[in-house]
Amino acid sequence: MSMVDSFEKISCQILPDFKAGSRFAAQEVVSLIKERQLQGKTCVLGLATGSTPKTLYTELIRLHKEEGVSFKNVIAFNLDEYYPIDKNALQSYHRFMRVNLFDHIDIDQANCHIPSGEWPKEKVKEYCNHYEQMIEDAGGIDLQILGIGVNGHIGFNEPGSSVYSKTRLVTLENSTRLANSYEFVNISQVPRLAVTAGISTIMKAKKILLMAWGQFKAPVVKSAVEDNITESIPASLLQNHDNCVFVLDELAASELTRIKSPWLTGDCEWTPKLIRRAVINTAIKLNKPVLSLTNSDYTDNGLGDLLVEKGDVYEINLQVFYMLRDSITGWPGGKPNSDIPQHPERSTPYPKKVVIFSPHPDDDIISMGGTFQRLHDQGHEVHVAYQTSGNIAVTDEFVTRFLDFAVGFEDMFGIDSKKSTQISKEAREYFSRKKTRQSDTPEIRNIKGLIRRCEAKATCRYIGIGDERAHFQNLPFYETGTIEKKPMGEEDVQLTMKLLRELKPQQVYCAGDLADPHGTHKVCLEIVFESLKRIKAAGDEWVKDCWVWLYKGAWQEWDITEIEMAIPMSPEQVLKKRFGIFIHQSQKDSVPFQGTDAREFWQRAEERNANTADLYAQLGLIKYAAMEAFVRWHY
């Protein structure tokens, strides 16, 4: 048994990203289907819903359409469904499965079984027992697909679910309802109940594949895989299953001991980056400055091999301290007329042409407002590329408020307000009959986009840059009118390449925050990456001298062991950033689809920036009021 096995009590398959993980899971599914076909038998699949399995289902559809994989011998049983909910509701899992899988493959629709949110309350128990019996009559689940909630739930088996539980009606935890609120206009509309297959039902499956993607899932994955079995983390109960595999992308696996602390699981190569991570994590764990760590601190925390290989503890501490010190700079565009080899950015050319890519019309000020201001104040030519309109995040009330203003403005100055009055009347009538998650009309989406565009322009003027440096891309992948976005398309890439070639920047900032719960940041980042790679492959000279820095958005911050450039902020700069965020009034106080964090964006940003500064101070560096953090991307 390897040292990794001594930590991980469930087998883990780690893939580079969620696409590779989905392809791996799809091959497992298809291999079993084909094996059963050769045996002349049915293949019984347990299926999951939510954002995690979507790319798996996309790959299964591709395999069916392009490689002829047949699903005619498949019997499918889904894990769960909201209760109560109409089968045809936009948020129902019946609709989810049809849209994302069943309508695109040759499965017999009579073999597609999903718990119903329409069962009469007094008969739910009877129907749940019948659902269990159907699974048993089909021969049991051959392969169960699972996701995992941030609280460790599998299916809708919330913390505290018994290992003996079967299909039943359950109450959803508030954290689960918050996590799923992106599917609804607000959390009050998320059902409080659900029907779910039980832990016992899941454990009877012959094989289980649990998939997890992204940084948000990393802590609970670590708990489920490495910590003791407990009903408070339902996924940890899978440690008792004989054939269970966790399929993870690198982000979801990042808290596993073999990834986060590889020196504890066997031999490792002590690179400067790994030394930095090991020493900083030890200092944080012990609540000590880096320069105060001792030989016994190293040996007591698994770093004895580092001492053997590198020698004196003081020299190692000093090396890491200098790495931290050299990441701090007040000159994000590089300090002109200076030769500082360890500085995060080049001093030349000066001034630089800078492009900040902002996925939504407020990510620039929320995520790097202090750095944005400093780049402008230090003489650089700063442009902002607003990648999407952000229109779905504007409330209907804001539209009626601005339409009232438009009508009143025209009346005030004697302008014919007949057209604006008609638009306002039609909008009010539409809102009065609008259903949950119903797509807005193109006119209303355009008005919402205009509101956000005006706020973005006002922010740029607040920073000090003119309207000509604000570029509104309105990338097509976003313009679906719903929360669900299209994947990156060719037109998105071409528009981005065109802008980059027009501006020829020496410095680019992008949102590297893949924890955005709606996926917009991720698609926006992929578009920029693909555009730069293509431009480089085409031989454009300017791109050879273009550096790319990644910032985190409203959802999380870089781990301090990864930060390569930290921009300190004074209390006055923190306030100025706050007031810049306030300009986005449509996003203040009540924001639709804001995920699991109920705080306003300015509160998230300030706490995150203050925490980064506190961590640097805790490790023995100067105490600043706040810091914005960046990691460089090499291409």
C-alpha cells in the first residue's frame, strides 16, 4: 500500500479539468453498456442532475451521434427531484434530463425513471417504496453516477442521513437551497423539499462514480476521502463501498494530501514553488511568522526531508520570506526607470497599454479596483473590455424605474414621450404575467444591458478613463436570455482576437475565478486564452511582449502560496474602491443569482482583500489595510 492509500480511503482519479474528467466518466459508462450488450443484458444506470454531470451527458450524446454508441439496452433511474414541482417546470429534473440527455440518444423513453414532484403528499411514501421495487426488479443499479454538495450530500441525502435510508421525501438544508438558487430568481422560490434515493439505495449499486469539479468542492472532497466516516458528511459513507471511484479535476483535488502536502505521501522534488507552499502552510498552521519557524517546527510537520536536502532552517525561511516580500509591489505596471530583477512586472516598456477583461460589467472594479486605479494614476493607457452585457443580473424593478425616468425626462423637456410611454406600459404588462425563470423579451434584455453599460461607463469615468477606452463586446455565448449559457463559440474568439489585435497590449488582466457559480467567468477566460494562443500561433510580434495576469472575482481569492503579485491598498484606496463598486446600483442591495454568498459584492471584496493583507502580516510582512492578488499565466 502506498502512502497515498494511507490517506485516501476512496480511489481517486484526477484529471486536468472537468472536460477530461467527463470524458473519463463517459468511457466508463460506455464500456459497461457495451459489455452488457455483448452479454445480451440490460445496463441499469443511476443518474444524477445538477451542473456537475452536464459535460458527462454532453459527451455521451457526442459518442452516440458521432461514434454510434447505442443506449437501447439502458434502463435509467434518477436520484432525485424537487418537491413539489411540475414535470415541465424549467427547474424540474424531468426537464433537465430530457434537455441534457434523454431527448438526444436512442434510449427507450419507457426505461427512463425519475422520482416525481407531482406525487400526492399522502402517497409519496407508497410511491417511494414502489421506486425502490422498480430498481430491484431491474436487477439493481450497475453503475451509479453521483455529484457531491459542498455540505457532503449525495443525491439529496443531507448531513445526518442514515446509512440505512431509502427513497423518501426529505427537507433540503439551507446551504443546498442556496447552492441551487442560481436556477431560480431568488432563494424563496427554491423548494424546501425533495424526493431522493437513500444512502442504502446508492450503496447497493455495483459500481459508483462520484464526480466533482472546481475549487469549491475541494474541502468536502478531502473530508469525504480522507477523514473518518460520518453521517454528517454523507459522501464519506462511500468509504464502505467496494467499488467506488471519485473522478476529480485538479481544482477539486487540490485539498487532498497528495496534492496539497505531497511531502507527507512519499518522495517529492523540492522545487522553489513546493518549498514556498510547504513553509507558508506550516507557518499558517502554527500561526507563526515565516522567519520564526524552527527545526522542530519542520520535523514535527513532515518537513524533515526538506531540512535534510536543503540544510539550514534559517536559510530556507529566508528564501520563502524573500519570495513573499518580492511579490508585493505598488507598481502593477512595473516601476519605471528601475532595474529590479525580482519585481513581478517589467519596468519597460513604460507606459504600457493595458487591457482589463471584465466578464460582467462590474468585475473590473470589484476584483481589481485598486489596481485599476493605480495603473491609470501611474500613467498607463488602460482599456476595459466588458465581455458580456450582464443583463440577466438586473431586476425587473430596475427596468421600470429607468423607463419611468425616460418618460419623465422626455416630458420635462417637451420631447414626444409617446414611444417611451408605450414601451413602459408593455414592459409593466409583461412583468405582471412573467413566470419564474421566463426569458425576457429582446427589448427588455437590451434595456437591462444598457443599464449595466451606463454603470460601467460611469465607473471608468470615476477611475479617470474616457468612454473610448471602454469596449463592450457583448459576446454571443452569453446572450441566451437565461442563466444557462452556450459554450465558447467561434464568433466569441474572433471578436476577442479583433480587439486584442487593434489594441496590441503589453499587459492583460483576466478573471481567473473559475468558482463563479454560473460559469460565465470560465467561458470568458477560455475565450481570452484561445484568442491569445491563436494570435501567438499566427506569429503576431506584439504578443511576444504581452504578459497576462489573472485576478479572482467575487467568489474567492488566490491561495497565498500561489500569489505572484500583490498590490497593497491604503484605507483611502479601499474606500475609493468601495465607492466605485457603489456606482453599479443595479447590483447593490438585492442581486439576482448571487450564489451561496448573501453579502453584497463590496463586502465580499473588502473582506477578501483584507484577509490577504492579514495573511501577509501574519507571515511576517508589513501590515497593509488590504491587498489585491494576481497570478501570471504563461502561454
